Amino acid sequence: MAITVQQLQKILPNAGPNAGVFAPVLNAAMGKYAVITRLRMAAFIAQIGHESGQLHYVRELGSEAYLAKYDTGTLAKALGNTSEADGDGQKYRGRGLIQVTGRDNYEACSEALFGDSRLLNTPELLEHPVYACLSAGWFWQRAGLNTLADQGDFLRITKRINGGINGLADRKVLYERALKVLP
């Protein structure tokens, strides 16, 4: 089952013309990663809708001070970034529709998408619609989220993507809307 531009606009009404840009590449990514049932698609679209501000952002927003948390300290280390204040927090900030974050995740995503480590040198590739969608599908599959979507466990999906429940209310609104729109 593919999602149409009109369905995507009903689920993500603030997406505007971006729905037309993303619909075909979303369909390709969802097909590749088996996000092909109503429950899987509804959960996926809701999550990427929230994470991307309804398809407006494919790069994490934040000042240098905000992104410094990825540059040094415990979180930086957990993400595979260096422990020095060398800017890798900025370089490997969240990108794509699910916001792939940190050097280790960029490297794993790059190997999965390209068979090499090109994202380490050109992380901006994840800002292009095709790779923004493919990286989201890759993350979805890697985190085992199709299984949780099949079970209707939207809370656990949110926690695996976000690490907590940030934006849960918005995510749920988008999910319920998607369930109504998708046949």
C-alpha cells in the first residue's frame, strides 16, 4: 500500500507542498523497509511527522550551546563522538526524518545505505529527501519498530526513537489521524 500526496497532507496538514516532494520517496523507503501495513505506516508517518515538524526539518535545530551536548561528555561518548570539544556534535547532529544522531549512528547508517562510510565526510546527504527517508526507514528497521507497530505499542516506538516521551501528545494526534486516513 502506498500513501498518496493527499493522504499525507491530511495526516500532516502543515507539510504543505513538502508532501508532494516526500510522498514518492517515502513510499520507496517504506517499501524497502516493509513499512507496508496500515498500522506500520500510521506509526511511521506519525513519528517522522513529529520528528521533522511535519516534513519541514531534516536537520536538528539548535544553537551551538544546545548541540554542545553531543560534542563532549556522556551523551557524546554514547553516540560515538570524540570527547574533545572539536565540533563533531555539530557535524553529527540529528539529520533525516528520524534524526540520525552521533558518529556511530552516521557510520552504521552509511554502511547500510551506501556500503561505505561516506556519511562521515558528507553528513549533509541525510538532508536530501531520498536519504532523509531512507535513513528513517533504516532506523525503523534497525530498532525493530515494525514489530511494535504491529502490536500497536506506540509508546515503546516513541521511546526507541526519542529516548523518552518528548512530544508524545503530538505524536499520538498524528497517529490517530493517520489511522483514520489510511484504509
